[in-house]
Amino acid sequence: MNLAGIQQWVFPDAREIPNHPTLPVVVYKRPFGPAPAGDLAAFWENLFPRHGWRPAWRYGVYPFPHYHSTAHELLGVFRGHANIRLGHTAGVTAHVEAGDVIVLPAGTGHQNLGASDDFQVVGGYPDGQRADLLRGQPDERPGADARIRAVALPKSDPVQGRGGPLVGLWKLG
């Protein structure tokens, strides 16, 4: 497993979109090397549940800024590539491609700024969590802030399990 390619950021509040106040966004750049041949979506859908993360859908990433106040989110890229803005206006743009995994703490803004025509991800959430969809409207806060603080930490790292990097970065236990 290639863990040297881990990227992480904690973003400040971006006004419309809160971002998480303490937990970093984590991007695993091809943690298993070049994207494996075969059905990478099925690979992610088999791997993530073994570590307590429930795959919920296959799709892209919305082209508008949004966040979730009731769940952390996982995106396993299985096809194509994209430029994803993380952290809204206070963040960065990350280039992701097949084989990469993004873990977003609740409250973190994300948006597809442009992608290949075939870009797709397996999206999911820690067991027991369900995501809402918020777009940074004025009436969302402070309710969203309270929900973000209340979201439970997952039990393990979605890529490597209880010994994975997210355990230390998010202080899971």
C-alpha cells in the first residue's frame, strides 16, 4: 500500500460553507498503486464495508458547491479524473484520478470544477450515517454547525482499517 501519497488539509470557515473546524480532508493518491485492472468500482464496494464504511452510490461529484452536515463522506474514484475544489473558497483544488480516495469530514465543501467525460466515484458514509445535501444558503447555519459537531467519528480508516492513517489524523479509537 502506498501511503506516501496522502494529502491532508484543514480549512477555515468559508462563510457560506462551514468546513469542519478540526478534522482534515484526506486524499489518498492511488494507495494501491496504479488503478487495478478490472472493476475498480466493485473493488471499492468490497473494500470499504470491511472497514465500517457503507458504499451508497455510484456517480460523479456535483458541479455546484455543497456539503453535508450529518455525515462524513468517502469518494473512491473508479473511472476518469477530475479537479475537485475542497473547502470551498477557503480551500484547494485537488486533481483526482482512478484509484484515488477522498475522505471528507462533515461540513467540508466540495465541488467538481471539471472532469473527464467518464469520471465516476463510489460514494459512501460511515456505518449508521446518512448525508443531507446543503449548498451554503444563509438559513443553514447555525443549525448545520451544531449537526457537524455532533457527527460521530467513524470506527476506522476506510482504506486500511483500524491501523490506517485516518485513525491518527482523526483520533479514532
